[in-house]
Amino acid sequence: MCGIVGYIGDKQAPHILLDGLRKLEYRGYDSAGIVTINEKKLQLVKAEGKVDILESRLLIENPRGTVGIGHTRWATHGKPSDENSHPHLSNDYTIAVVHNGIIENYMEIKEELVAEGYEFYSETDTEVIAHLIKKYLNGSFEKAFLKTVERLNGSYAVCAIAADEPNKILCARKDSPLVVGVGVGENFIASDIPAILRYTKNCYILEDGEFAEITREKVIVKDA
Ligand code: GLU
């Protein structure tokens, strides 16, 4: 098992995400990464190995942004490597996703996307999610995300952000845990409560099949 953490608010996200990932280390992992949105551009930093390695890269690259998602990976598809680490991006670097679990039908989706010209940069099952969201994006990030989730078989806790919509994090889960942390003017998402307990005690455990849209001001939970 690995971990997910997300933040949206008015503070700088990278150190909150890093702190959350450290709290999730006990779950086991082989690589770690974060992505933030800074001036409508995604800033991605990820690395095979310990969160300490990620931290040293963050010190060099110094990403900024008040919205972001982070991940610790436990490889199921593709070896532990920088390329296979999450987050994964769409080809135009506008969509980023993190995922816990296994997408059982990823091969058939991948073949479809490759035939349509999408390029893959990892061996993971997860990468199809980023490209599917991009493929379905036609005005509404939320609709594209939900249409993507509908296509996935298997287990997932998945979170996505879009560079053009820096005011939200979208999440869904099936057979993999996700918890929403509700703050004041800021909200959180995590695989497990300890990752965000330092910031809020007001937590909502997403149920299987639920979808959440998380903005600075509110959290909307719906049946996916
Ligand atoms: N199946 C995905 C991968 O291999 C996610 C693994 C995980 O849950 O960390 O990258």
C-alpha cells in the first residue's frame, strides 16, 4: 500500500504535501512525488527512493503553488524508477494524476490511446488515467474526470488536478481508502488521517463509489 495527499488553500503546498507523505511512509513505498499548480503551469518533482530524496530535489527545484497532490508509490505495474513514479501527466502537461491501486483494464485502454496518438512515458497502469481525462476534456474537467473513472476496472483512489482549473482537486475511490480533511479556507485529501491530522481533525472518509470536488472554500461529495 502506498499513499496520497492533497492540499488546496492559501499556504504553499509543497511542504504540506511533503509532511503528509512522511506521515504515510509507514504504509511502505518505493518512490515519491508531488505536483503543484503555479501560474497555471504544473510543477512536477518525483523520484525513486525515499521521501528524503524527494525532499532534496524539492530544495533544488523549489516548486511553488497553493494547490497540489502528492504520492508515495508501491509499484504494481512497472519497476520502481523516476519515470514510473507518480504523479503522471497528460502529454500537454496540463493534467496530473496520482493513484493508489490497480487498473485491471489498463492494457486495453492503453492500446486505444496509443492508436489515437497518445504517448506513454511510464510502464504504469496509472498513466492511462491522465491521458483519458485529457481525451474526454471538452470544457468540463469534472465531466472528463467522471467519464474517465467510469472506464476504470479494478481498485483505485485517484486524485487529479488541471493546470487550467487551479481552484480544485478532483478525487474518486473504489476499494482503496481516501479521507477528506476540512479546514478553514483550506482543504485536504489523504489516504489516511495521520497525514493531515496536524492541520484538521474534521475528516470525512469517502465511501466506495464516491467522487469529491475539493476547492479552498468547500468540499462537494457525490455518488460518482
Ligand atoms: N498501480 C500503480 C503503479 O504501479 C499504483 C501503485 C500504488 O498503489 O502505489 O504505479
